[in-house]
Amino acid sequence: MSTLHRLRGMPAVFTAAALFVVTTSVWATAVTVKLTGAQETPPVKTAATGTGTITINADKSVSGKIKTTGIEGTMAHIHTGAPGESGPPIITLTKDPDGGWSVPPGAVLTDDQYAVFKAGHLYVNVHSAEHVPGEIRGQLTP
């Protein structure tokens, strides 16, 4: 088979690859989140805050990072729970050397958890020694 003949089909391969990249990224939901003590359940009086972005893709994979100030966080999670409700943790975040918190590689939601996310019933919170159940929280609203 000549090189020219083999290259004729390449535009279709490139088009298919580009379409896959575009459609995959279109279905990603990047949620900017702001964490405060007022959003905790029950509310916490604290000067601590946090901000970040959590991205949930169509394949239900999760990525993102949270940066906090005014808190010495001991752990952080993504939980299920509507605003004003506590819920179980579903993803434990990893503490970065810079003091931020990252979603670990390979984190994926189940089908049920993805439906809960689409309903606005996932949140991120950061725990501290002073407020073990959570000091600051931010709802993940798609």
C-alpha cells in the first residue's frame, strides 16, 4: 500500500479524535466553590475560608483543588448532602505541601453519586482540631 493511500484516511482519524476531545470537554462541569463556616451544619463562627474548583467530567471522574486560609486543616472531603444537611464522605482529599487540598488521581463518582451531584447535593468541607466535624464548607452546585 502506498504512503499516499494510507494518508488518505488520516483526515477522518484526526476529525474523529478532535470530535472526541471536544465532546468530552463539553460535558465537564467545573464548579467554583467558596467554603465558609456559615455553610457548615451546624454553622461555625470562624474567620477561615476556602476557595477552589472541582471538576466533574461526563465519565464521572473528579479532579480539583481547594486552597484555605485561616485554618489548620486536619482533613478534607467531598460529601453527599443538600445545603443544611450533613452527609457521609465519598472522596477524601489529599493535603498538598502548600497547604491546599487536592482530589486524588483516579477519583470517580458512582452513578448514584453523579445524580446527587447533578441535584446540587455534594459539598466539600475541611475539618480542624477545633471543629472536628468540619470548620468550613462549600456546596458543589452544577
